[in-house]
Amino acid sequence: MRIAIMGAGALGTILGAYIAKAGYDVVLIDPYKEHVDALNEKGAHVIGKVDFVQPVKAITPDQMEGIYDLVIYLAKQTYNDVAIPQIMAHIDENSTVCVGQNGIPEYAVSAAIGEERVVGSPVGWGATFIGPGVSELTTKVENMGFTLGSLVGPVNDRVLKTKEILETMCETVVSDNLLGLRWTKLLMNSTFSGLSTALGTVFATILDNDDTMKLILKIGKECLDVAAGLGITLEDYEGYDFYQTFKRGNEKTNAESIAKIREIWQAHYLGVASMYQDLTKGRKCEIYDINGVVCESGRKCGVPTPVNDMVVKVVAGIQDGKYELSQDNIQFFKDLI
């Protein structure tokens, strides 16, 4: 099986290293030539919760050749207009595209290549790109995981073959409720990735502050309310029921929910949102594909999303140069805490 990882940033580099380590024929594809050169010359160096160097093959998109049996798509959705056509030129009717991006990217990819060839795999671990050839795994090994499913219903051979590859890195749980999986991951990203980026900080800062945790609870509850409005039921995350975790009520109920959220996210305490990393490097981020999906979906089904709306407003403002990437942005949320 010829495997390609399209988008060898932090996630793609680490996953590619594990797949190569297991002996599969995999190539890492990324437009960042210095990174590609470092991968080929020195191997993929994975640091953080593990530390190893794995020889890998890496190329730039213009060097893609032939047909790939499996393409694991991890480029940010901001590159869809370029990356999707590049993928389409190197797949056939038997190829599978596994979409691992944030948000709900299956819609855009399946619109281009057909639902039957697409599987979705929300990523249940975090990583930070350190520099050419080097990426940091920020999630504890015992807490890593993938979830996997198809838009066309029951589990099929494409899902099972993809599962075999993803499990070279960590446990992969298969479900026939892909959109439920996606909304679970969307909630996870909208909460900590969204708010930490808006406040110009890291997950740890959010977790340690009582006011920001009140906002996290509200962001998550808005996600649940919108999903309900769409008729989507979220899947559990590592045995945690988010309907109970993000339950709001009186002061006692809210405090219990926040304590549970802190327990769940402790494994990701060192996490740094990819959106935050993008903004620090002057790049566009995926805010419209993460919190923006919650807001747009809320408008469609008549569910208000005031805290997610503010996250989008602030992050978009930072991206456009209107606001600073600063913890002082908490001022925008004072009336929402």
C-alpha cells in the first residue's frame, strides 16, 4: 500500500514517523522545503512525551508521483483550494482519503472527490511544530487516540484498512457516527484552542484560571446546543460524556462541571493551539473552520452562540491586525463570564 501524508506539519510529521517506524511505505508531503530537506537528511525527530528519530521519505507537492492508495490529509483547511486538487491528481477509484483536519472538513473534501472515498479521523492528541524536521508530542502516550468513521454510514473496508495504519501510532476507535465524532472534536477545539488563541496564551493558563474556565464551560455548552439543533449526538471522549461534563445549572453544578473539564484536559495541559502558533508566525488560522462552524451552524438552526461569536471576533481581529495577540483580550469577554 502506498501511503501519503498531505501536510507534514506537527501532526503529520509525528504520525508519519510512527507509520514509517512500523515498516509501511509512506511519504510525507509538505510545501516547506527546508522542513522536507531536514526530514530526508536527518529523519523525523519526535520530542516531548517521547523522544526518537525515524528515517522518513519527504517530498514537496510538485514531486508527487503516481497513485496513492491512502492519503492522510492533515494540511490546514485554509489550504483546501490548493491541496485538494493536488490530492485528486494522485488518487483513483480505489484510493481512500482520510481527513484528519480540525473542524468538519469531510464536507469540502467529499464534495470534490465523493463521499464513498472519504473517511474522517478526528485526532485525539496534540503536537507543536518546533522547526524543520522536529515536532513535539504534547499529549501523554497513554492518552493518545484516533476516532474513525465514514460519511456513508456503516463501517466499511476503507475504514478498517485506515484503522490498521493509524493504529501504528495509537488506539483507533471506529464508529458509525462520524458527525458525532466530529462535533466532539469540534467542541474540544472550540473550547481550549479557540479561547487560548483569543487570549494569546496556552492551555495551561486557561485551565488554571477560574474566569476563563467559566467561559470554557459556556463555549462547550453552546456546541452541545447547536449540535442538538442539527440533530447530531456527540460521541463520548475517552469514556467521558460531554453532556454531563458541560452541564450548566446553578453555582454548584457549574463548579462540578469545571472540575470535570479540568480533569479531562489535564492530559493536554502543555497544549498549544495550532491557531495560536499560526498567528505568532503571521499566518492565517482556522478560526472560521472551528469556532466559526459552531456560530454558522447556530445561526442555521436558531441557537445563539455569544461566547463562540466573541472568540471568532477576537481571533479574526488579531489575524487582521486589529487586536494584539495578548491575554489583555479578556476584556472582550468580561460581560460573558
